[in-house]
Amino acid sequence: MNIPDLQRDIERDIASIKTAADLRAVRDRYLSRKSGKISLALKELASASPEDRRTLGQTLNTLKQFAEQELDRAEQALASAPPADAIDVTLPGRTPLVGHRHPLTLLRERVEEIFLRMGFYIAEGPELEDDYHNFEALNMPPEHPARDMQDTLYLATPVPVESGRPATLLRTHTSGMQIRYMESHQPPIRLFAPGRVYRRDGLDLTHSPMFTQVEGLVVDEGITLADLKGTLVTLAHELFGHDRGTRFRPSFFPYTEPSAELDISCAACGGKGCNMCKGSGWIEVLGSGMVHPAVFEAVGYDPERYTGFAFGVGIERLALLKWGIEDIRLFYENDLRFLEQFPL
């Protein structure tokens, strides 16, 4: 029996213990009463001489105590060690992925915040609209070009107005909400109406069959074109900066008279003229005007007493201008590489 070799084997096997199963295997290998190497060595002492028996017995008992102590120490180490799948709290943390609102939503909320500070209140209406609120009450008779099937998405084949059966359609603008609100409220009114609108447009660089529009309406006694101009210039400066120039151009809309479009100076060339502004130095932003008397008559307002102004703009249009984006389709393709570039 080579006791030094047996002790080296014990030390090596104990050092290799990693799990509770390893511990049981080593303990059985050396200390099991029936098959343990130390237990078998002690049984062999019966055949040794009395002198050798005493010396070997002391040595084997010492080795047995050593093995028991080392195995107990290994068991305590296993009990105090964390599980293999435990979380190491000393490791550096992982930065969580943080989602945020869509850039068009961010811009719409920014526009809403500007008008809320100016005393407007927000109202929303149905996306499924009838012919009267979408067209007729807004001074658009049946023969108006805006009623063309190529522009409007009807849910059923349009029927003549004189039939008494209203046509149902997806609203082409949020102006219908102005009519609905005026039908149930008396001036003064400062209304801001955001929402999705739908038209028969192909999807290209600057057009979409569905987009977000915001409409504004102010009605009271003594409202003038100067009030309209001051409101829209404030909007332009808040969104694009106070260094941007603004101008009003005469235009035509059936529900306003006079009508005007708001332009801002081109940021790319500083108003000198370039490809982006088609050499004019100006970029169109939105349409506006003083509310047509026929619209007031449709809702029962006295056009001799009340005046007002209205304006409308697409959020996508503002986004293209504010962030210098050339393709509106980028907002709808859900490419996170694009959408994550916008601040919270």
C-alpha cells in the first residue's frame, strides 16, 4: 500500500470538485464503508504484523481525518457558492432599449402645444364622415371638383344630394369638425382639430392616401386678417425658428374668402433661390383664409356679426420641411434606423 500516492490522489480529486455530485463521488471513492479506498486499506491491516499494524493504523487514521476535513471544507464552499445560473450583480449593467413615440406624433404634439398656449382647445371628430359636413356645409356644391371620385374615398357609390340620402365617405380633411363644433357651440371659438384624413392619392415622395391634418378655427366679433397672420407667423417661428422669413400669397379655397397660403423662406439657400425652393426662395407651408359667410350661414351664425379665420396643414408636410426630409414614405416604412434619429 502506497500511502503517499493515496494522499496525492485524495488531494487531486478534492481539488477537482465543482458540484454536489462530484463531492458525493469523491466521498464514496475514499470513505465508503464497503468500497472506499481508505476503508479497504484499514481492513487490510488485519493481515499485517503487529508492529506494522500500529504504524499503518495511525497513518491511515490521520489520512482519513484529513480526507473528512477537506471534504467538509469542500461541502461548505459549495453551499456558500452562488448557483451556476445566478445573476452576478458585480457585472456592468445592460442599457435597456427605450422606445419612443413616432416622429409624426412628436411633431403633432409640438404643434398642439403651441396652439394650446395661444388659447386654443383640441376637438376630434369622426373619420367616417357624411357629404354634408365634409363638403356641402363648407361651401362645396355637388359640382365642385373636390367631390370627384378620384379625390374622395366613398364607402358606397355616391348618390345625388337631391335624393335625400347622404353619401358616406372617409373624410378628406378635418374641416368637417369645424362645422360639427359650430353647430353645437356659439362664439367665441378657438378650435384646433387634429386627425387622420384620406384621399385618392398615390404614395410617392410627397403624397400619401392617408395623412394627418390639423385644422384651426377662430370665430368671434371683430376677428380680422391681421389675427390670422399673427397666429400663423407665430406657428412658423415656433416650429422653424425666428430667423425664417414668412409671407402670405393670395389663393383660393371654397370655404374661405379671402384665402391665402403661408410661405417660409427656404432654409437651404436663405431665400436666394435653389433647387429645393425651385428658385423662388420660398416654400409653401399651409392654406388659410377668413371664413366664408356661406359657412356661417350653414351653421346658423350671423355673418354680419361674426367673422373668423381658418387654416389647415398636414403634419407630414411640416415634418418634411422641419427636418429636411425628401421622401414622405420614410415615415410609414417602420425602419428603426430612420425613426430612431428623432429626439424624444
